[in-house]
Amino acid sequence: MTNRYTRDQMAARVAQDIQEGAYVNLGIGLPTKVANYLPADREVFLHSENGLLGMGPAPAAGEEDDDLINAGKQPVTLLTGGAFFHHADSFAMMRGGHLDICVLGAFQVSAKGDLANWHTGAPDAIPAVGGAMDLALGAKQVFVMMEHQTKTGESKIVEACSYPLTAMTCVSRIYTDMAVLDVTKDGLVVREMAPGLSFEELQAATAAPLKKG
């Protein structure tokens, strides 16, 4: 297959779109990498639903603090001025529209921006919604960061989600290992593609119509 973005390149690309002064929640898994690529001279307030505001990058090996973790139970750092608070207060921030951006992983995203990221519907799968529904509806912008295809080569970008929905028409932008796409009223618009990838190859890997940006 033609070149694809690495996970670190994806994280760096998402970080480019997070503006100065933004309040941002990074979802469990791949989105947590974004914290490592935020410019040191850009003030961004990272939020975690377990009650943290002001997280920094991942700690250096050997400097982890077992009492300082994000919602995915990963060790984190806290910047000067960072704060701890009750879980209920954290969810009030999410539900009250106080987050500018949330970056979430996904099982599927539809052409309309519907998000499915908590359950595959498989009978043996363990549903794990966490705060995803609150984030998807409460944040001003929802960025999805995910691999473009499943391990078996099926597109995660679809015309209509077949998995149980997290929220409808909530996704603003999609970042994958193949492209950056905007969800618009006119459909999915390709903003960037991995080096060496043609539009035709991207469309062939995507189960929803794409438009050139």
C-alpha cells in the first residue's frame, strides 16, 4: 500500500489544529498521543473526565506517578497551575459546553458525521461508553483520530454506521493514517492525503463518497 501516516504523525497533525487557549479533552487510546505534540509555546488546557485540567505530556520513563493518571489509567504529568476536582464537576464541564475540542477514537464515522465508538455490536464485545456520549455532544468541536481501515481492511468511514451510535452528526473533522477529511453539509471533503496517495486510492479504501477539497 502507498505510504500512510504513522500514529505519531497523526497525533502531530491533530495538534496543529488545536488553537491557543483551547480547552481540550483527549480520548482514551490513540488520541492521548496528541499531548506529546502540542507546541511548548502554545497554551492549551487538557482535560480528563476523571477530574484533571492542565495535563502535560506523558512522563519520562521512571518518573510515573501512580496517583496521577488520565481516564484511560495512563500516567500523565500536570502543568503548573493544573487542577484536580470531583468527577461530577468534570462531567459538568463536558455537558455544559465548556470544552472547545474533544479528540476521540472511533469504530465508525458516517458521511453525516455520526459517531460509533463505544460498542461493535458483537455478542462477545464489552461495551465501554465512558464519557464518550457526553463529550461527543458537549464539546464545541469533535475530532476523530483513527486508522482508516480495520485490521481486515474494511473502511471505518461509511455512508451509515452499522454499529450502535455514540452521537449523531457530531464529528467535525476526521484524521486517519491516510487522510484528513472535513464533515460538511455537502459530504466528506478531503483536505490532505498521505504522501504518494492518490485520490482514487483513497476513495477505493473508503466506503463513503469523497470530494476533493
